[in-house]
Amino acid sequence: MRKSFLSTIAMAGATALALAACSGSTEPGTTNDPGTGGNGDELITVGFAQTGSESGWRAANTQSMQTAFSEDNGFKLVFNAADNDPAAQIAAVRSFINQGVDAIVIAPIVSDGWDDVLQEAKDAGIPVILEDRTVSASDDLFATWVGLDFEREGVYAGEWAAEYFGDTPTRMVVLEGTTGSAPANDRAKGFNDAIAGSGIVTIDSQTGDFTRDGGKSVMEGYIAKYGIDGIDLLYAHNDDMGLGAIEAIEAAGGKPGEDIIIITIDAVRDGMQALVDGKINYIVECNPLLGELVAGIVKDVVAGNPVDKEYFVEDQKFTQDEAAAVIDSRLY
Ligand code: GYE
């Protein structure tokens, strides 16, 4: 069954419920119940295989996870960031298996290539919880997944573009996320479906690997090839690549948000500021604050309580005016 969490507030509420249900199932005197004097009950050891530190989104996600998987919450966290190297990430998961952790949480860099190591975790009796990105492996190899609907994010972005440009012939360049990652695949698909029938044509599409530097250098290449005047629209699969592209456009003497309309995904602080400043035209949110929800679900999985196969957290979307109204109250 598909579960949606409507907002950060709804998410926090649901998490509180999940945690309450969980602490009810643990024994008195655990770290969840320090008031009774803690009598040596064990922390849940969790290995977390993070992608790396490629973006503002990732920094907020790592912080959310590290805060939620604290000793005060009953966890010992073994953290690994793989610097966007899929082989290194799989090696980290193997090391968690060898260490005999109680559960493994993975934010998979790419979708493919997980079958063997997930089978090894299953054979070792260690449950795997996927966070953020999805995998193509069979879903009996992991307990559950918690994340965002990337395809819908792409649809939201594409719908705004189709509405803005209508039938007008529009030359679009795309900055794709990491090749083979679920958000890059799904954000492309959702966007392309939504612009079908509009005047928007993709003239170039390359990966900027979700980084600011990647977005900047790919955009420099686009500008060298097509000129600022030859590009009407930029769709960047995350804010950071869009922010890098803005630097490239400005360095070439162009006005981001005017000469080239820019749409990005994430809604992290720097992206929202660029939206308020008129340099980005539209942002679809991708909520990185998944830590508490994931921690509650990990406790349920380790306790043997039933969980759903997937938990979707819902995203918002912002025009320039909407961003100005909320920017001061944003948590990341
Ligand atoms: O959009 C991007 C990050 O997987 C949803 O990864 C995440 C994406 C996010 O690098 O900024």
C-alpha cells in the first residue's frame, strides 16, 4: 500500500507515532526510557551507506539521518559516504554485513547492481532499509523503502514548463543527475511525459552528476555550442547543478531567469534564494528530512513489526512569489 506523508509537519507527526509505537514494544529501561534508569539494554547498530556529499540536499539528508540515529534515540550509527562511487558503496555494505550490524540503511547511488550484496545481507539475516533512492533488484531483497516520488517531481516541473511556454518553439537543455540513479531516470521521464505536445524540444541533455561544478562545466559547454541566445530553457535535475549553470550564464554575460528560463528540483536554501532573486523561475521540492521517519521504521523492522513496502513523502513546488513567502521558515 502506498503511504504519503503530506508535509514535514505531517511527517514529524507520523514519525512520533511510529516511535511511540516502537518504544511501547521495547523493554523498560532501554535507551528510549532513560527515566527508569537504563540497565544496559543494547543500542541498535545501524550501518548507513550514504551516496556521498554531492549537493546541499545530501548535506541536509545526512544531518537529518545522523540526528535521528543518535544514541539518545537508541542507535549506534556506523556511517559511510561513498563519494558517489557505486563500487565503494557496495563495499561499504559488505563491510556492514561482516561487522554483523543489526540493520543496514542504503541511499543507493545507482539503481542497478544490488542483487548480489542484498542477497548476502538477506542470507546473513540483516534487514536492509532503502532510503531516498530506489534499486532495480527484486523487492524481496529489502524490507522497505522510504523516499520521494521522483517521477512526480519531474511531472510537476514539466507541467510548469508546458504551461509557461505552451506552443511556442522552445529550445531546452537538460542537466541530468548521476547517470543510472533513480532520480535522474525518473525526473527525466516525468518531465518528458508532462511536456509532450508542447513546443519544447530537447536540444541537449548531459549529466552534471548532481554537483555544482558539474552543472557549471556542462552549462559552459552548452553556451559555447549554442550561445545564450540559442537556449530558451534549462531543466536541471537538482538545485546545485542549476546554481552552477547560473554561474556559467552570468560569466558569459547572460541573465539567468530572463535570457534562459530555469527550472530545478530540491528547494534547498541556496536554490530557494536564487528563486527569490529571480535567477531561477520554478523549483519542485524534494524533502531531504527523512531521518526520523527512517529511524522509526528501522526500529519496527528490527522488532519484527510489520511495515509497508514503500513510504512516500510528499513534495511541494514553488514559484518566485511562493518562495519569497516561505523562505524564512524553511528548515534546510
Ligand atoms: O535531488 C540531489 C542529490 O537522491 C533525491 O540526490 C536525491 C538527489 C537530490 O544529490 O540533490
